[in-house]
Amino acid sequence: MILHGYFRSTASYRVRIALNLKGIAYSQTSHHLRKGEQRAPAFMALNPQGLVPALEIDGAVLTQSLAICDYLDERNPEPALLPADPIARAKVRAFAQVIACDVHPIQNLKILDRLRQQGLDDAAVNTWAATVIEDGFDACAAMIADQDGPYCFGEQVTLADLCLVPQLVNARRFDADLRWPRLLDIERACLGLPAFAAASPERQPDAE
């Protein structure tokens, strides 16, 4: 199993956590995003979007981090990344999708580069990214306001936590206002787990 990613890629970070939680061995191939290596012909042949992560497994190539996590959860059901109850599952997926579908895509490198091309300076671009993250995390905090336990949805790690922790890395990168004590408590609990700690960007082979 080969995970194509980049140490700073939060989408790759989600998949690294999932692989670690499932106890699945894998090797990594790095594609430096700031150097545009994800657009090299060899990688585009694997993933026509030219995005990381991509997971090579059993002669197939899987893309999109949430789809990969779903596959890993079906392949190795324990520990489960989603609750058994259908309503609880939908709530976990909704939280994860706020980050993976509504927040991360509009503050990622591709969008920020296009903002610069439109004439915005670095300060304005960083403000854009921070505001996007803050708005998203305001919603996330409200979505779990009625939840107890160390993690987003109780006593078990779920897909929500796999999305939250990497996105908080981006929040700090863009100097977002970290005004969500519950989210930060969850982050601390998650980073105390070996699967999360080992997946951290600074511990990857390609970390700069």
C-alpha cells in the first residue's frame, strides 16, 4: 500500500491518521505541493485531479481523503470511524464535510494562489484563509455543543476528529482566532493517541 501525499497536506494527514488507527502498514511517496510536483505527468496518470492524497492498493488507485477513509473503514472495520446509529453517523459525516468540503477547499494552496493572481497581497490572502477557517469552526463548535466526551462525538474517535485535528494546523498557519476551547480540548485528547501523534506533519519523512 502506497500513500501519495505531502507532509503539510491536511487531506493526507486525515488518511495517515486513519491508516494508523486501523494498524495498516503503508509506505509514503511525497509530492511537494509548492513545487508543483503533484502536476507531474506520472502523478496525473494516477490522479487526474493532480491532488493529494492518492492511495495505491491492490492494483487500484483511490483518491479523495473521505472516500479513502470510508474504504479503509469498510476494509478494516475496527476501530470504526463512524457510529452504528444512522443519525449519529450522519452527524459525524456532516461535521467532517463542513471541514473537508466547505472549509479546506477554499483555503487551500490552489485557491490562495489564484487570489494572489487576482492582485491580493499576502496579508489579504492570509486574512481570507483565516476568515474561512473561523467561520467553519464556529459552525463545527455549535454542531457538537451537546456532545460530551474527549472527542467530537463522545468516547470514540470518529471521522470528525480525523478532519478536525489537521484543520487546526491550518488555523494556526493562517493565524486564525483560536476561540473554540472545546475544539482545542478535543485536539489535545487526539494528539495524546499514538495514531494521531505519528501522523503529525512534523513526523513525516518529507517534513522540512
